[in-house]
Amino acid sequence: MSNNIAESPVKQCPFDVIVVTSPDEKSALAVRELIVSSCGRFPSNYLEENATSSVLESKDGTLFISTSDPYGVRMGSGGGTIAALAEADDEFLNRNCTQLPTVLICHAGGESSRCPTQIALGKAWTSLPVVSQHERDELTGASFSTRVSNPTSLLIDSLSYLFEKVPKGSVVVAASDVLLSFGDDTAIGRKRLNFDHIAKNGDNGDNRVFGLSFPAPLETAKNHGVFVVESGCKNNDRKEEWEIRSTYRVLQKPSREEMIDIIDPPCTFQHSYGSHGSASDVVEELAAWIDTGVIAFFPGAADTLRDLSNSSLKLCTRRGIKQMYENSCRIEDQSKCSETNHRSKSRSLVDFANLNAPKICLYSDILHSLRTTARNKELPMNDDVVSSMHKTLSGLELFTCVIPSGSFVHLGTSGELLDFLSLGTSGIIRDAGQAVTSKVEVSGRSMLLTRRALASLTSIESNIIQPCVVLNTCIGGNNSTIAIGRGSIIEHSLLQEDHESSIEVEIGERCLISGLRSNIRGSSLRVPSGICLQLLPLTSNGLNATSVNGAFACLCFGVDDEIKAAPPKTVFGIDFDLFLEISGLKISDLWDDVDKRMIWNAKIIPVILEDHQMKLGLSFLEWIRFLVDNSKTAERETVSMHCKSLPGFQQWKNSRRLSISELRDHVNPEAEVLHRKSIMSHGVRCNKALFAITERRNEPCNLDYILDFVSNTFSSKYVHLWEFSEVRSLLDELERAIWRYAEDACFDIVGRCLMTMSLLLSDINDSLNKPNSTEIGLKTSLSNDENAALASLAGPFWSCPESKFLSIKDGRIGPYTLSFNRNDLLDCCAFLERAASIMVGRCVRGNDSQALILASSKPVALDTTVVASAPSRIDLSGGWTDTPPISFEHGGRVACLAVTVDKRRPLQATCRMTKLKGIILRTESRTLDGELVSSSEVRIECLKDMREYNNPRGDCSLLKCALIYLGLTTAEEILAYPSHSIQQYLNKFCQREKFGSDFGLEIISASLLPTGSGMGGSSILGGCILAAIARCIGVTLCNDYLVHAVLMVEQMLTTGGGWQDQIGGLFGGLKMGTSDANVVLKTKVIQYNLTPSIRDELSRRLALVFTGKPRLAKDILQNVLRRWARRKSDIVSTVHELFCGASEAVDSLMDGDLNRLGSCLSSYWEHKKIMAGLESGVEPDFVKSLLALLRSRGDVVGGTLCGAGGGGFLVLLLAEGKTLEEIKLRVDKEGVDEYSSLSWHSCAVDEVGLTVELIEEK
């Protein structure tokens, strides 16, 4: 674990009362929700029980007070401090407490005039995405999560650490619109101030005040307060993590020259920033000790502040104002004849407060009243409130606490906020060994900033998502497109498609987008680069909004627009004069009669009302985008004319518009807080994703938000991602769904959960590592524990204890044991995928009992050979819809044709009982002329020889699976009793136990088609093998049952596969196979009788071309099933097209319209390519060029690679009048190397299908 990660928060807060101030009462009411959610430990329903109280009590007893200056008076940071302290004391003492409280006062800052996007709640509540550590969750094992924090929350956390040992009764005042970072070496969870060091000459330091100070570049320091400290400054001195020094002077916004000129003691010093591990990465620059805004008053000094609240600064407190007002009223009553007093009586309490309350600054008034080494004498006094305050405070001495590794960030403008989050998050995601040279990156890493927090971006393409920050936002849907430019921020936005439409979101570079609502009218949102766009809810007062129609301000301006520059330099990032010229707007369109024209007081914010459908129109963005995109063109007159003609321009011009300065009075902060709270949490997103699985919806189980989170969360060198609640809770939900639905025998749901988990981990792996071409599902060797778990999954489900199965998975992805080793993670993916395929197999098998289906008859005599043979098949359309789980989740329909190749039926299996013991299995691959190409032979003498039955690349695996399926033995027996002789199992299997003598079994399969032909060879051969063995041992199988039996064998073999191949070859002629969308898979076969003329014409025009590139169907099958498991919209729609295409192919053939059939074949091929993925290699380049060549010459009317594609046989439907021989000659003349290896074959309809014959020994 990195030292950068802060420890869990201290259990007991050092502050008895924490006062959080806001600019006004409505903001103070609104931010209570933020205080409860981010600043303390409160019960989940706390505000429901404390709906109106400004005082909030956390679980540890700390009081939080959300307040503002009394009666709306702006009395400055000093007056606000006195008011807040009095309120804290009153509330604390009213609870029967006998000692004065230790108080933290967090001031919210000003009106956010230079950063208008924070105007609703203030910069103190700027949203920041951070990583948070918490106690390890007992259920998920997670100990980290991301959250949306804010400067106030971070400040309270850091000061609670820093002041853990602060003397009781102290008062700490801080500005919460700044960000304080304590650097990598002084992580605030590990270092705290030791207040014993403050004692001096026997004095306990109670009467002292000290300011917290960090080093800052002079360019930053000139805009803030600066401490000039005694004892000098050692260059690059990092030995002392903090130190208390005497204060020589306090400067307020000094110039660079003024700071440099102060040399005794020096104000400036050289300071280094960046990585501490390499000197080349360190950046040095001239710095000064900046005032961070944190001032600590020790108990004696705090008592002096309290005395002021009861004396000269009494009119800064709520109780003091009220008391003085009441006294004023009593005096008036006693002097009724005084006209002046009569007027005074009519004045309200608020008016009285505004007239009489003094305005005191904490820094320029209170801080400058304190004694420093440069000012030991009292300041000259006058007979006023301020002079009285100076006299009272002059006895207190000011010290400075310097922290060399600290850094100070003040987010003054929108541009600074953007740059801080962009650079700050780029520092946090670096690996531990990488240099971090930027001061902002150092701060970001210390604060644990991250690019994502409560973010859900779906339907994202990686090439259109640049490094950007997204927080508390849900954008996208199943058919959406999202593009976000580099350096942009999107926060508190909800844009999701409905069932009838999709959305398209395109955000330019360096944009700040906030508060977008789901009820924005239209299907697209495009924001040009460099624009801030924010929707803010308004109160209805004076805006003609009703309770039905909500009102919103659409705050839109350029990121780098100088809000307070007079006159404006830019607006929307465009030169102001150019903006006026192009838009044709006049000064009077933007300003009333004001002396100082600024963007601050320009009426550029349109008020938008919800229409009768509760929709919000943002069409005016169109003309702003047009302005930004075309502002630099030379054709200004043309641009201006087009600009004025845009509907959005007229909407903007004619709308009620506010200035930013007016917006503060109309914004509804409480509604804004409620909007932010309402946006989907992780749990809702997780449940929505699982809903698609558990409700058996053919729509995406969209987990893009998790991948987006993984890609944008800091490096695994800091924290394992499995320790994040976002990841762990999703895996936990999937696991719970697995066991919940397994108990109800909903194995399709279980399988989809397992497949989703496998895909999620695979995608996470690809996010953390560079993906390669290795497929996750091709792992062939499993550990004994894994095999045992998988075998028990295939049996009665309750025989696989939950702990046995999950212990393997947790060994791979558990919170304590996972290493980020690619092979380990991919092994886990492969295991989960294998488990998913077993669940598919359970659905294929259904609830039927095998023993009831297999009817016994008399076995054949010894040395009598059973020969089963069949044609191959051509799939005409609908392929992939027959493949489980597609076939029972969507429903399947495939049109196919049984055919001979060069007048031969290419698939055959023989089985005979022999006098030799044991089992001999043999597979043969031959040419169409019958010449032996290769063979393999396996002798089975004991059960261990049956191992590797589920390895499709193993010797005689298909034959082994057929024997297991028909009942020779079981997978469990093979694992449990490997040394058992096969003979006892064989005697029973062949019904020869009563004969008393042992015998053997010889099974031979032969194919005249090359492996990976695409013509259904393995499945049809599986049917032949099952038919031959069954007839030999005395089991009756019909063709209908053989279709299902082959499915089961292929599930056992782990090649998967559907039912179209066996239907295509075992049943003769043209037919259509179907299966309903039903968990229990059942197939039907409809056979069609072609007229002799159509059949003969079809046989003449069909041609087969072997591409010379065999492929294993499983390789492509796994990719297709993964794509189906994701349920992306293109896959779901393609499956529907395939389903409908089967009927179209049958209809065209029955009508004798072969040209139309050719079009069906070509469309079919395009759909198959989509299913496999265009980058999957399913269509070799030379096949693509060959098809294009034949089409361009008019030689063919259609064609497709048979089966899954990727190689094998290409079926062509020749144009009328064309022959195979002439086309072959023309292709050979092209001189293409790949074409020379092609082999061309005739093809004819076979109307017989599977045949089984007995050949007795002569």
C-alpha cells in the first residue's frame, strides 16, 4: 500500500463544533445536504428527521452548523468569524456543556464572480472526484471507493488531522474556497502538529495566534496574503515537515518587487517542486510563505475573540444585533415625540442590521491587529469600533506555522478549475515510479483525485474519449454515441435515451459541462471547445415560471472569458468586437445603462422554461457553436447572415435574459442540490445492468461505466482495483444472482451472469494491460480443483457447494490474493466462461431424463459392422440463430440444404463389437477420392484413457464424448476412478454381461472433408457416430433425437455449436430448422419437397470452392457468443435479420427464383461477418477479392463462406448459363498466388440424409 493513501479518519473529531458559513440563508439551507453526505458521519435518513434545523449532530457528537451572516448583512470574513463563533458557543452551551467548545469555522468565500459555474453553492462546494478509503466491507472486501467531494469536506478532514491535539477551547478559522495539500511526504493521515512546541519561556502559548503557511510561487503569492517569517529559510529544506516561526510582517497582495525587496528577514526563497527521486525532475523557483487562510486562535486568544463578540463587535452577532435593535425600539417608545425616532421604529430588524453592523476583514483587520516582531507597539487608536478591536487584539502575538511540503491551490476562475482537475488527475494515475513534476500533479496525487467518481458513460468508443473528468454523471444508453474532448469536465448531468430514441453527445476540448437534465429536447448535444455550459434551476419569483413549468438559467460563456474585465475582451471565447460584428447585436441588447460593462453584468444568460411536455429547449446552442466554429473565417458577412438566420439566435435574443450578477439572486440552490442527489448511484446502475440479465432481456447488460472507471482510476501500483467498492460490489451482485437463480434452476440466467463476469474481467484486463490476440477461452489445461468444480456444475446443481465453486474464483480475483498478472486473470476468465458453457449445456439438455429417452433393443452380433453415412450441408441463411444460448434466448430459424460433394456422401462412421478386449477409437481424414491423409488412434483400457474428452483438439475426443453421452461412463467417474478398467463398463454398455466373456468395441469415423470445412462435418459426423454406436449396442435413436444428442455431445466437447449442421445433413433435401425462445431447447424440422426442375437447376448452378484455409468452428463461435452475451444493438438486430432471412431463402428457392436466393446468400454472408466481428479475420482478404471479382464479371449471383466463416468451403450460386469449369479457368488466369491453391468442386442436392446399414462378416 502506498504511503499516499490516507489512513481512516480519526474516530473522534478534535472540534466540538464545526461552523460552515454560506453567502446567504438559502444557500446555508441547501448545503446541509452536502454537509451530511460529505463532511461527517450521519445516519442515512438524518435530514428527514431534521428537515429545518441548521444544527446537525454527527454520530461522534460533533455539531455542524450551517449558517450565514446574520440577517443577510455582508459583514466581511472577520465579522462573519465573530458571528459564527458566537453562534457556535450559544448552541454548545445551550446543550448544558460547561466548557467553551473547540470550534472550526469554515468560510465559504465570495460570490464566485470569476468562476460562475460555482455560483449556485459557492466555490467552497466545488465538486471534486476523489478516492476515499474506509473500513473494509465485510461482504465485498472493498476498502476503497470513489466519491464526489468538495473543498469544504477536504478541508475539514485535513484540519481534523492537523489539529488533532489542539488545546481545548481553541478556535480555528479557514477559508474553504481553497485546496490545501500536504505533499507526498506529509500525508495528512500520518503527520499532525505537535502543539507542545509552541510553549515559550514557560508560557503555555494560550494567548497566541498562528497562521498556516505553505510555499507558493511569487506569481501566486502576489494575489494573496504573505507571511514574512523570522529564522530565515533554508533552501529546499525538507527535513522539517513543519515548524512554528515568529512572524515579522504580514503583507496583503504584495507585488513581486515588494516581496523581493524585503531581505531582513528575507521574504522570498528558492523552493523545489516535483519528484523527490530524481534531481532532473525537480523544478525550482522563487517562492514566498503564502497565507493559506487557516488561522488558529489558542484558548486565551479565542477568549479574546469571544470578549469582542460581547463588546465592540457585538453588532456582528445575531444575538447582539437583535438585542441592540430591541434596545433601540424601547428607547423610541420612550421618546414618542421624536420624529427621528419615529422613523427609526418603522425600520425593520434587517434594515437595522444593514445600517449598524460593522464590516470587518479577518485578514486585513483582525490579522493586522496582532503583534509581530516588526510591530511591538499598539497601533494609533481612534474612538471607533475598529480601533477598539485593534486595542483588544494587540496583546496577542502572531506566529506562523510553515509546512515546506504543502501546496496551496486557489480555484479563482473556471479555466483554473478545468486545468486543476485535468492536470491534478493526470498526476494521480501515474505509476509510482514515474516522475510528477507539476505542482498541480503533486497536489492532485496528495488529494487522491481521480478522473471518475459516480460516473456512468455507456456506448463509448475508446478512440473518442480523451483524458477528461466525469463525476456524478450518467450519459448514454444502448444506442448512444459519446465523444468527449481532452481536458473537459462533465459533472452532475443526466442524459439518457428513452425507448424510442438514441442520443448523440459531442463535447469539445476543454469544456466544463454541468447540470444537464434528461428532459432536454432533441437527440443530440454538441458543445464546441472552450465553452462552459451549465443549467441552473431558478426560483419562480419574477420569472413567470409556474409550479408546473420549471425555470432554468442556461449559463454559457467561454472558459477563458475574463468575467470582470471592462470592457470585455472576449465572449464565448470570441473577440468581443468580432462577436458584435458577426452577431449584429448592439450594446443595448447586452447591457442596461451601466458605467462599467463586463460579462459579469451583461445579459447573456437566457431563462428557459419547461414546455407542456416538461422539455427544455437548447436550440440556441446551435448559433453559439456556429459562432465559435466560424469566427475566424474571412467571409464575415456570409457568416453574419447565416448566424442571424439560425432559429437558435432568435430564441436567444428574444428570451428573458439575466446577467451573472443577477443570477445569484434567482438561482435555487436547494433544487440544484436535490438534482445532484437524484442522479444514479452505482447501486442503481448495477441493478439496471442486472435487470437485463434477470428479466431475460435481449438488450445490453451495460457495464461500460465500470471499464471507464477502471481506465480512469489511479494506477494499480497504489491500490488494487478489486479493493474498490465499485468493482467488488458488482462482482458480488453477479455472484448473488448466480446462486439465487441456480436454486430455481434458471440456468440460462446463471450462464449469462457467469459469461458477463468473464467478459467484465477480460475487459478490465484489457484496460490494465495491452490486449493481445490470445483468446481467453482457449485454455485447455485446468487444475484438479477447477475440473472438479466444473464437473459438479454439470451434475445436480446442489452437489456443487457454493464455497467449492467460488473458492476457485476468489483465488483469482479475491481482494487479498490477486496479482495483476495477465495470465492469472485470463485463466479466471476462461474458467468462468467454461462454467457458463456448462450452464448452457444444462439448458440444452433440459429436464428430460436420458434413461427414459434411450430405448433398448437387441445389440448386433460380434464382428457385424454398423455403417452410418450422411451428406454434408450448405447453410442458406439463419446461421448463428441455432447456436445456444442464442437459439433459446432469441429463438432460431435456419434454412439449409443437404448436398453431396463431387457426387460423394463425405461423412461416415462404423462401429463393431470384436473379440479383442477394450475399445479402439480411430479417426480418419481422407480426400474426396478416398486417399488417407491423416489418422489418429486411441486405445481405451481404463477410465484415465478417457480423459481429454472435452479437448476439441485432442485425439478422438468426439468419439469419447459420444460414448460418455450414450452411457458408457460419466465425467465424474473418469475423475474419481481413473484406474478402473474399462471392461466392466463396456460389458454393461453393450448389454453383454450375461455372456460371461469379455469383448471389445471398435469405432472408426471418417471424413472426406478437410477439418474446418464449414460444411457441418463435425456435427454431422457426430450424428453418424452416435447412430452407429447406438445401433451396434442396441439403442434406438430417431433423427429428431439425434439432433438433440449431437447438441449435447458438442456441449460436452466444449465446442458449443448449434443444431443447424446435424439438421442440415441428417435430414435430406431442403429444410428449415426452428427453435422457440424457450429456456428448454426444443427443435423442429420442416422439410420441403423441391420440384425436380428446381432441384436439378440448383444442383447445376451450385459450386463449392475450398479456400485451403481450414478453421476450427469453436474459435469463431467463442467470439460470437461473447458478442451475443454483450447484447450490443448491432448484434441483436443482426440476429433478427438472420432469423428472418431463413424464411426468405426458403421462399425464394420454393419459388424457383435462384437469383433472389443468390441475394439471400450475399446478405447472409454480410450478417455472418457482423456476428463474428469485422476485425475477427472471418473473411480472408483473398476470399473478399475473389467474391468481388466473380460479382464484377457477372459469374455469380451470390455466395458465402459455409458455416462460421474464416476459411473452409465457399459456396457459390453461379449466374444462369455459367459453368464451374469456365469460371475456374478464368480465375486461374488472374495469376493470384492464393487463387492457385483453391480447389473447385461440384455440389448436388441430396434428398436422402442419414443412412444406417449393417454389414455382416463374411
